[in-house]
Amino acid sequence: MRTSLFVLSALIVLGLAAPTVTVSIASEEIDPAVVKALYNKKCSLCHGKDGIPKKRGGDSASFQDSAWQAETSIEDIVAAINQGRGEGKYKMKPLKGKLTEAEIRAIAEFVKGLEKK
Ligand code: HEC
């Protein structure tokens, strides 16, 4: 009896918790048009709207390049945005705290989508 009560209350807890989790993920989803606009505003000056670096992109890889994409994870891109990259004449400033974590992740996913296969 005790065990079945425990199972029952565990099910109730799970049942209540599950929708909450879904909602919090959904609320972090950002409209793709907004993500693209963010990339264009914060990144394209140096990395190009299409991911091909401009002069200020320095030695950055082209985001269209399949080999670069294959060796670069979303986490790598998130880290680059958070911490910045490079030194000297052409460098990228850290954006940690200037964008939300959800925005940074969404931009990283957008960069992943720039690959030309
Ligand atoms: C002011 C110019 C500038 C801006 C703005 C900028 N970057 Fe960069 N980024 C660079 C430079 C320069 C490098 C290469 C640094 C190095 O390694 O020498 C770089 C490197 C990177 C890399 C690593 C590329 C590689 O070759 O592995 C990623 C990923 C990246 N940037 C993403 C972004 C994203 C996403 C944004 C927008 C949120 C952004 N950058 C904004 C200049 C910029």
C-alpha cells in the first residue's frame, strides 16, 4: 500500500512537472527572423551576412565551410560569442552579458545553418 501510494504520488509529481519543463523550453525559443536580425546586427560586420568573413573577420573561418562546420560544435560557437576570439588588429569582443544565453545559443545554431554542403 505504501509503495503504490509512493508510485502514485511520483506519477502525479512527474505529470505536473513535465508540462512546466516544456513551457520553459518553448519560452526560450526565438523567432528565426529575430535571430537572423541579431546575427546581422552583431556578427555580419565581421563575418558577413552569408558567413564569409569580411576584412574585420581577420583569420576567422568561413561559416560556409563544411570542414570547419564538421569540427565546430554549437558549444564551440557559444564559447566564441561569450569569450570573444583573437587578439591584435582584428578581434572579436566577448558578448557574455550583452545578449541572453538563449540569444547566444540561437545565434550559434544560426551559424551552424550557414554551412554550404
Ligand atoms: C568586430 C568584428 C567581429 C564581430 C562583431 C564578431 N566577430 Fe567573430 N571573430 C572575429 C575575428 C577577427 C575572429 C578570428 C579571431 C582569431 O582567431 O584570430 C572571429 C572568430 C569567430 C569564431 C571562430 C571562427 C574560427 O575560425 O574558428 C566564431 C565561431 C565567431 N567569431 C562567431 C561570431 C558570432 C556568432 C558573432 C556575433 C555574435 C561574432 N563572431 C562577432 C571578429 C568578429
